[in-house]
Amino acid sequence: MVNYREEILDVSSFPTEECLELVHAFNNKFPKKDAYMFLDGSSLHIMLIQLDMVKYRELLDGLNISTDLINKAFDMINSIGSYGLNGNKRLFSGYNAERKVVNRKAKEKNRSKHYYANDNNFSKVNTELPSEYENKIICADSLQFLKKLPDNCIDIIFTSPPYNFGLEYDTHNDTAMWNDYFDMLFAIFTECIRVLKYGGRFVVNVQPLYSDYIPVHHIISNFFIQNKMIWKGEIIWEKNNYNCKYSSWGSWKSPSSPYLKYTWEFVEVYCKGDLKKRGNKENIDITAEEFKSWVVAKWSIAPERNMKEYGHPAMFPEQLAERVLKLFSYKNDVVLDPFNGAGTTTVVAKKTGRRYLGIDISEEYCKTAQKRIDESYSGQQSLFDL
Ligand SMILES: C[S@@+](CC[C@H](N)C(=O)[O-])C[C@H]1O[C@@H](n2cnc3c(N)ncnc32)[C@H](O)[C@@H]1O
């Protein structure tokens, strides 16, 4: 037999009529075998087996009750960290009976979440990006330029650094010694963390150099963790293309040294100080369908096909930037790409109604980025099919 999972919300600060309206609407919308609510004095009991969170959000948004009660009622269920999936529904009970952890909450509290980041001393005071840098493409070395920006003025950084694969960039030398490469990268990332707002997101697209056995994504993650950033998660960007010839096997048909092949890159997501990013509800532009599809952290997106046209050897596609920006930021947020290349992040930022700042060391790439921006227009809600 499956038992309901019970959550209890203290609703003493809300009018009883509003709580009852919520209870009635909830019980009318969802079958009792899935979930139900009841009010007992100032406690709202939420009994859960399974729930479609998108439908729940829609129900709440349609109610004429205080936003605070809506948010509390949503967050109470949404913040339950462990659940199974049953189609579109989150399964809160009976999904892992055999793996049940006794006293999970108490253990989590003892151990604490993201323990490595909790003793950070990031300032919580956010500032505005000076207007002279808003919606600009800047040709500069990011290490020098970022020093001009105040602390805590950027909402989200999305970037893909040069990978040091030996690519033919316009000005950047892509075959540095690995220590020099990481010194350069981490000096720029340190400035990026400084300019990121408290609660801001730092999203890095990265591909390890498999052939040299350099786990760049792990080395980068280690840097962020040492710098007290919270690792929010990792997205597999499935490109469906092989990173080496079908016929290169390492040791053919032998365990002596088989060569592993990959068809994906990584997108690592870090947060400064807080996993939650506050923003106005009106500035959310992700649709329910997009949300449902994109929180599943494997994104199948073809690589950028127009690199020749744009004269850049290592671009990511607009679709990747669109998903990152819509899933992790709000409209009107300030988006920074310190390795902006041909400007994909900044073009998508403009198209989706965000403010942007893109920096690249190459004048040629900056010209291309500016041209793409001039030719795009703001307010394109959905750039691609799911
Ligand atoms: C992987 S590419 C980024 C491509 C970009 N995501 C796009 O879609 O066009 C990395 C970029 O970093 C730039 N770069 C390298 N060192 C830099 C530095 N110190 N400051 C600013 N940009 C730099 C290179 O010129 C290159 O365009």
C-alpha cells in the first residue's frame, strides 16, 4: 500500500477564505488518489502521492488569492528534493521504497547542502551595470576590461572559453601550456565571479580535451568549488557528432587501451551565494512546454552550422544560448559573455529581451558580433521549436 506524503504549511498569516478557496480549487482539480488538501485551524495539510507541477502552477496562477500564499503553496511542494517521475507527474510516494533513507531530512540538515560554499564572504549588495557598458560589444582582453566593472552587477554569465585545442582563432593563441592556459582562464573567471550578482548564475560550456586526457570540465568545476560557488548542475549537450574518426579505436578489440568516443559537450551551472535567483514574475519568458523539456538535463541540439559564414572556428548554436538564458534568467537581466566570439550569447540576449555585454579580444569577431546584433531584433519570444 502506498502512503500519502504529508506536508504542512503554516497559513496563520492568511485569511481563512483564501485558504479555503485554495483547498477547494485543488481538490476539484486533482483526483484524491493523486493528492488532496485540507485545512486544520492555521495548518494547511497537503497530502501527496503524485502531482503534475505545471498544472498545479496553472491552477495557482488562476486563483484570486494573495501572491504570497500562492508562492508558499507552490514552493512547499516544489522544494521537495526527492521524487520519482510518472509521465508529467512528480511521484512523491512509494517511488523508491527499497531505497528509502531513514531520517533523510535530519541527515541532510546535519550534513548541510553545498557545504563547500557555505562559508563564502560574497557581498549580498547588488549594483547596476554602468549604463555606458549596457548593450555593448567590447573589443578587449577580458582580464583588463572586467576590472572596470563594479562588484555584483551582472545577472548571468554564459560563455564558452577557448578550449586550448589548437584551433585557428583570429588573435588568440590556442596552444598554450596547460598551466598558462588555466592561469589565464581562472584570472578571468575570478573577475567574472566578482562582477556577478549575489544569486547570479555562471554557466560554462566546456569540452574536455579527451585526446590529451585533460578533464577540463573537472578542473574548471574544482576551481569554482574552491571559490565558493555552488555547483547547481550539469547539462549534457548532445550534438550527435563524434569527436574523432569512427575508425580510431585506440587498441582495436583489446582492453589494453581502447579509445572512448564522445558525441557531447558539457554545460556546467554555478550559482553565487544562493541557488535561488529572484526576479519579477512578468519577466519570466519560458513556456510550460519548454520548462518541462529543458529541465531534463540532456539537450539534443545540432552544432552551429554557420561557422564558415561567420568566420569563427568554435561557435555554439543560438538554441543552446536560448535554453540557458530562458531557463536561468529573466527578461531584462544583464547577460555577460567574456569570450563572446561571433556574439551568439549577446545576439540571443537581445532577441529574448535581455541586456547584454559581450567581450572578445578579436576585432574581427567583435565586428561580426555587432553585425549580427544589428540585424536581429528584440522580443522574439520563441526562437526555435522544442
Ligand atoms: C570558444 S570561442 C567563443 C565562441 C562564442 N561562444 C560564439 O558562439 O561565437 C572563445 C573566444 O574567446 C576569445 N578570447 C580568447 N582569449 C580572450 C581574452 N583574454 N579576452 C577576451 N576574449 C578572449 C577568442 O577570440 C574566441 O573568440
